[in-house]
Amino acid sequence: MSQLKHNMSPHGAKLFSSVFIIVGAAVLFFGIRSVLQAHASSGWPTTTGKVISSIVDSKKSDKGGTTYHAAVLYEFNVSGVVHSADDVAYGQYGSSDPSYARGLVNKYPAGREVTVYYSPNNADDCVLEPGISGKAFFLPAFGAVFFTAGMLMFIFLPRQIIKQRASNL
């Protein structure tokens, strides 16, 4: 950080921290929106659907790690229109531990009849597990941390650079 302060102007520090603020605010916005949708999903109408496929999907990263997530595809009918979706719950995630994904795949095997909760405004907004769970708060928490870090850098980093330059004179 010391080298960064020596090479950066106070305006550069504000620009740098603004990126954190903007990204954090966007992630926070979409995260809060997702939590509100999760909350609303408990009161959505339901219909019966069927799981078409259910697998543990894995993706290898460039750094050698693997991320696992459940790919549960289901179909359902609303007002004579067939919809397909793959959202099990709000806040579902991938992990380096495949046990969470395996659990969902075991819970929702291909061929199983399921209850689908769908938005009355848009049936494509749907889940198998309605409501708010702890994992729904990951995105807003991540956004809040990024936003807060950006704000702190925006306020304190330029001051620190100016102070450092003054002490070097």
C-alpha cells in the first residue's frame, strides 16, 4: 500500500476507490433486490412441475480449483404455457465442496414432481424453495463490504497521500 500511495495522486486515489464504490453499490443493489424477491416468493402462486435433468456441474478455474454447483432443470405449465427454469432458491451458489450441489441433486432427481413457486407478474421468475435463507444474504453482504471499503478509501486514502507527501518535503 505504501508504494501505491507514492505513485498515486489524490485524484487517482479517488478514481481508484470510486471503482470499488460503483461495483459495491451495484452488487448491493442487485443483492437487496434478490433478497426482496426471495421474501416475496413465499407468497407466490404454485404449480406442479417436473425435474427434467439434475446433475452436479463442475468448472475448473485457471488456478486449478474446481467449483461445483447443482444444475437442476425443471419444467412447469402456467396458463397453458410451458416454462423451464433452473433456479432452486434465491442465493444458491457454487462451492469448492461438492456436497451442497450433491445434496440438491439428490433432493431433486430427474423425473421427480416438484412444487414450483412462480411470480404472478412473470412466471419465468420461479424457484423450488421459496423464502429467504441465509445464503440469500451473501450478495448484499459482499456488495456492502466492497462499497464500504471504497468509501473508506475515497475518504482516507487521498488524505493519507497528501500527508505522506507533506512529510517527505
